[in-house]
Amino acid sequence: MRAAPVLLRVLRDPERLRGLSLADWDLLLRQARAAQLLARIALLAQRHAPAAIAPQAMPHFEGALLVAQRHREAVEWEITQIGQALDSAGLPLILLKGAAYLAAGAPAASGRSFADIDILVPRARINQAEAALMMHGWATSHHSAYDDRYYRAWMHELPPMQHGRRMTVVDVHHAILPTTASSKPDSARLIAAARALPDRPGVLVLAPVDMVIHSACHLFHEEELDKGLRDLSDLDLLLRDFAALPGFWSELLARASELDLERVVFYALRFSAQLLGTPVPPATLQAAARLGPGPMTTRLMDGLYGRALLPQHPSCDDGFTGLARRLLFVRAHWLRMPPGLLVRHLAHKAAVAAKGEE
């Protein structure tokens, strides 16, 4: 069995930073950068082993932390602007994913980068939300007529909206999975349970169990896993943070069943525990396994995700890594659409690619 990549060893136990050779530090920096976890590793190093940081690593850490801080400042500003836009339409701002972690002060926001800001609105009011954002400077970015219909008819979100001046991107969701997916979690339940942030009037985030479930859902239905380890690290930090809440573990499994998302929660708990050492209670892992797939599928997924969730760096690959990522790409599309629609969609994309069009 191959040794775990140095990045995983450090994420599991930051005290291991103390024993790294200079070659190990070099590899750690390369793997962390590939996984978009360099700033998070920098914070772990500062907290757990500041004296052990190799001098050669310091410029890399300082740069990553500076970029992460700029991201935080930009997202804080955008949260205010989006909130004002939605408030003009009488809509609350329900944040998802990274922006939610930041607004709630969750450890999962530590050292995190942000490509966009995700929000959730009731489907019945999605047009009002879009209009309000357009009045405040956002507009859908360039898409073909097919792509626009793809988002609006089949997906769980509008086409990404970009601000005309600041170039920031907002993803407006009305659900956490596409409308064509086999699992159809009820967004109304998520919205009803969303929690207001005391120090941020008009801003809400999902309830703790729903925040974990959405993070799991995003990761284990994703077709591109270049940020897979970063997202798994988010899950690890969320689970460690919420584990102190009374009844959290039983509530998580009950909510997963209620939302028809037992399998993604099983995968989240399994791979977070296996790869990052998340302290999930054994009884919870056993209960989740009973809600998950059979043993053959579990072994198959161990082989696929056990490779695809590693940093996309040559030092982490073996002869089956590329195949694992391709199979998970196909799986994600299979989960997203029924076969007939999937064939039509892939045929259209293939025809567009053959013509060299956007």
C-alpha cells in the first residue's frame, strides 16, 4: 500500500509538520497549491508548528495568506451588496457553501478561496431575485441559447451572474441538485430551517446538518474534482465543528433520509474519516453504512474516490487515477440527468466542440 501523500498526513495531524525534511516541505507546498489548500496549510503551520516552518516555505505561505485575506474582504463586501439587492425585492439572503462559512464564522472558512458566491432563493421567486440582482449591476454571463435553456429548464440554478463593474460572480440556486436528478431534496425544507446570523441582519445560512448535507451533495455529485480535497477538508472542518452540538450525529442521518440524500452523507462520512481522520463516532459510521450502497459498490467507490480526492499532482497519481476521474465524471452526469436527456446533452456538447464553438 502506498503511503498517504504528505498533504493528507499534515491535514490529519498538523504536528507532523515538525518532522518534515526540506524535500517534504517542497512536496507539501506543491500538493497544497494543486489542491487549493496552501493558505489553510499555512494557518495550520502557524497554529501548530510555527518554529518548524522551513524558511523557504515562508514566502509561499505569506503570499497564499494575503490572497486568502483579499478573497475574504471581497466576499464580505459582496455579501453586503447582494443582501441590499435582494432586500429591494423583499427577499432574505440565504448564503451557501464558502460564503456561508465565512459569514457564520465557521472554521471551514479558514484559508479558503472563493470563486463565486452561492445563494439560495425559493424557486417561485427566482425571477424576482434575478431582476433585483440585474437592477444592482449583475447580469448573466455569455451563454448560448442552449446553455441558457439548460440552466433554466434542467438545472438547480440560474446561469452564473457577473457584476458588470466588479466582475464578481453570483450563483443563484433554487435547489441543491438539478431538477432532472434522481434525488430531489425539498428546498422548502432547507429554507424553512435556515438560521439568521445575529450580527448580520437579513443574512441566513443553512442549519448545521443541512450545511453538511449540502457540502456533501456538492462534492459527491461533482463531475470535476480538481477541488475535491479542498471540499473534503471543508466537510472535515464542518463535522469537527458541529460534532459538539447535542444530537448532531443522529440528526444528520435522520435529515439525510428526509432529504433522500443518505448515500452522499455516507460517502462524506466515510471518506472524511478515511482520508482526513475526521472523528466520526463508529456507531454513526455503521448506521450510515446501512443507509449506503452494498459492499461491492462501496469497494468500487473506495477505489475511485480514494484516488480522485487526492491532490491533482503527479506525486499522488497511480496507473488508475486518470480512469477513476473519468468514471466519476461519467457518474456525475448519470446522476444529473435521465439517460435520454443525457444522450441529447452530450451529443449537443460534442457537436459544439467539433465546430470549435463556445
